[in-house]
Amino acid sequence: MAKVVRLLFLIYCTLLSAPGNITAQQLSSLSPNSAKVGQNIDVFIRGANTHFQNGVSRADFGPGITVQNFSVTNAITATATILVSAGASVGNRNVQITTGREVVTGSNMFQVFSNAFNVNLVVLPIESISLKNIDLTNPSATPELFYTDIFNDNTSRTINLSLAFSNTAGLLGTMTLKNISVAPAATPRFSNRDFTSVKINGTNGTNFLNTVEITGTFPPDNYTYMLTVTDATSGTVLATNTTTETVTNPMANPELITPGMTFTGSVPDEYVADPLFQWFGQNDNYNFALYLYTAGQTAQDVVRGLPVYQQKGITGTSLMYPASAEKLIDGQTYAWQITGLTVTGSGTQTMPSEVFRFRYSEPGSGKTIVSSIQIVPTEISLTPGQQYQFTALCYDQNGALVANANPIWQVTPALGTITPTGLFTAGTQTATMAVLASAGTATQYSTVNINPAASATAGQDWLIDDILSQLFGLPQPQ
């Protein structure tokens, strides 16, 4: 097993350092992405293809900014508590996140401004925007999706706020809040619930509208919020702030990979005393539960009982059965389930997986068993229709390579195809899926991200008055 761990680590490091790595890490958004001198704030950070780890990852906002705490939610999201010193230089600066050998830098992603009039726009880290969370009859109950803090100088003034809402295809709409009186040195806050009107332009929003009506959610995309504050009397622009938030809508239930199978087939054997439990999902966190199985029980019967081991708040998609847990008994059948947790506009949503069962069997002497598989690469990004040849390395219980193993390949969800030799062809939809390789008692997967090709409609406006009205709790325009 130690040989396998060392080999996996070497492969992982090689992939991270390889030139032209197709899954290059990057910082996709910071919220808020600015602060004034002397301010103490929390900054929500989202990465892409990153591997943030609590206690390992470190954040650097440059000279004059102290990172007081860095809390990792999962591999791609974290929160940095920062203090901007009174002497910090004003202007744009880079933000760097270091996780071991992985160094991710966002160029000019954070701005420090002075104590003059300014505005700070914060988009809340909600990964899923669902229309069922919006109550048109009670706008005040609309989920808070963003807010803006106004930092006024020593002048009494009246201001107008205008917020442009866009995705990668172009402008979606503009919201306004007018004639707001602000006292000297005041710091009022306004959220999406406070904006009173919306202006929609364009003719191509029908496709977007149809997608939302069919799915009930906003399509996964990068959504940009650009706030402009002007003097209501002179029309002079006082301040602007722009931030981007990624909506992934990870609303699918987790899918179990290994060990075991569903209750519809025979009970497979598991020969490893500390098995690696793996699943596929896009949730924020996961809860794991392992149960004893009694002959004749259904999956529903099993999960009604008390687990023999459970672990909550897992931020990855795997769990090595710990040595401190109850030892697996030879010949005993076990069942396990994963529950995904996702932050939505109406709170945390729980999504249980199906239930797998397996029988633990101590391996007989001299018997070769494929007990672990390594797929290369572990993650890849493609465009619709693109192909990629995957490789699977199979190892026995002693960590030795099994040369004649022929793994079975499959894709879940089935939004692409793969041949018996591991040649993957992406489907036409943009999505995230898993390519699985199974042999013996082992299963491993690689994450495949299907990203859209360059859009031919970039820069066009969208007609989505109904959606923006529902999203922000606004009255329909007359």
C-alpha cells in the first residue's frame, strides 16, 4: 500500500508541474474584491481546478494586508479574514493562494481604496439559484444574493445606484435605485431586495428564459455584477465596483463509486480492511455513514438504523476508512451512504445518495486481487465532441502492478462515451462527469469538465425581464 501511495503522489506532483497542464489552476472570483484602508473584512474566494486544504493553504494579499485567518470550505472555496492597515498602498494588487507546490495567483483581483467616497459590492457565495426559492408575493422574503456598502465622505449628498447583471454571453439587465440621501460619513447598506426597477434590452434572451423555465435554475455560468454610483444632481460617477460569482447549480445527488454495489445485484467482496470509499458529486460538503447489513433488509431498512461509523463535513469525494473506526468483521456485510450538502438561497439542502453494500472478506494467501486503480489524468477539461485517451494502472493488494488487468470503463452521468480501451468522447452538453475504471474489487474515477466553446453570441443583450424580476423580487416592468 505504501508503494501505491508514493506512486500516486509522484503522479499527482507530475501532473501539477507539467507544462501546459490542461487543468491549470486559477482564481475565478473574490467577494468582496475591494476594501478601504483600516477595514477588517472576510473575503470569499473561489478557485477553479484548485486543491485548497484547511491548515495547508495560505493566502497572500500583498504588503499592508494581514491575513488573520484562512478557512477552507472545500477544494475550490475558502474564506480569508483580512485586516487592511492604515498605511496600505491604494490600488489594485495580486492575490496568491499557496497549497504545497500549488501556487495560484490572481492578477489585480483585489483593490484597496482610500477613505474618499467609495462603494463595496459583495455577492454572496450561493452556488445554486433556484426559482422555487423566490416568492413573488413577498419580495422581502427573496433570498439576499448581493449587497453593497456605501462609504460616504464628509459631504451630504443624494445618489443613484445602477447595477448591470451579465453572464458570459453578455448583458442581462440593469437594476436601479434612485434618489437616496446619504449623510456625511454614513455607511448605508443596500441589497437586491431594495432595488425598485429593472430595465431589460435585447431580443436573444428567450433562449435563456426557456432554459430557466425548464430547469427551474439559473444555468451554470459566471455572472458579473457591475455597480455604478452617481451623484443624483450632477450625474457625476462617484464610484464603481465589479465582481463575478460562479453559479454551478450542483443539484444532483451524489453517486457512489466504490466499494460495493446497489441492492439489486449480488453482494460483492471487499478484501481491504481499511477500504477507500469514493463517490462523485459537486456538493459543498458530505456526510458519510456505514451500517451493518442483515439479510433481507432493504436499503431503506438499513439507513433507519444506527451507523457503526459516521463522519460529517467531508469536503472531498473520498474517505479512507480510519484505523480508529470499528474493525471490519470477516464475512460481515456492510452498507454505506453519502449525503451531499449544498448552500442554496433558502438554506442548506441535503441530497442523499443511493445505498451500496459489500461483504468484507479477508484475502486468501497467494491470491492476486486488483485492490487499487490509478487513472491518468485525475481531472481534465474538454470541449463538446473532443476526445481523450485515458490510462488505468491496476495494482494488487501488495502494491505490485497487475500487467494483464483489463478494467471496465464507464461514464456517469452518461453525457459522453468511452471505448473498452479508455478512449473518451465528450458529448454536446457542458457538464461535469466522472470517467470510471473498475477491475477486481477496485474502482477509480477521473473528473471530466466539458466547457463550452467560444460563444458566437458574445456581446449580445438578453431579454429576461421575467427572470430578473423573480430573482431579485422586483415588480414586473410596466
